[in-house]
Amino acid sequence: MPDNNSDWYYTSGTDALTYDEYVNLCKGHNFAQHYNDPDATYLVDYYVRNSQSGGIKVSLTKVKLDNTTATLYIQRKNRAFGNSSAYLIVVPTDQDIQNVESVYTGEDI
């Protein structure tokens, strides 16, 4: 979680990132970086919330690539424990993806 002066913090996003953007996203939110290909495009969906909201269970169920657009199908369910939630889904690809959208199933957060 980012170090800030607030008891509450929230950010999220879905995007196609360059390698440098992916590295900065991981560093900025203390996510573990698992990929190191500087030539790849990184399809990401992330969520960070520091509050008294409980945890979250997340899984990537499908990825659809169509020309320069990718769709990530993600199952998200709220959990009744913990006091912060975060996840990062990363799909590296060698395709020229310009747009990423996420479709969420389950109990949305």
C-alpha cells in the first residue's frame, strides 16, 4: 500500500502499459514485479484500497484479444476480513494492444 498521511486511500485502473510504466506501477503500489521483458505490452487491471472495507478474492477467467483491443474477464468477490484490499492482474503480450477493457463478474467492489 502506498505510504501516505491518510487512513483512506483508493486507486484503480485498466490499461495497456509499456515495460517502464509497468515497473513504475509496481513500485508505486508495492506490487511484486514478475515480468521483465522490455519489449512486451503489459495488460493490467489493478485495485488498491486502504480502508475498513474488508478483503477481496480475484481471478482472471479469460482474455480476449481483438486487433488492438484486449478484454480481461475478471471475477471479483468481496470478503469479510481484513482492513485493506489490493490486487494486480498482469498479462504480458507481444501484440500491439492499444485499448484494454475489463468485464467483472461476481460481487463488484
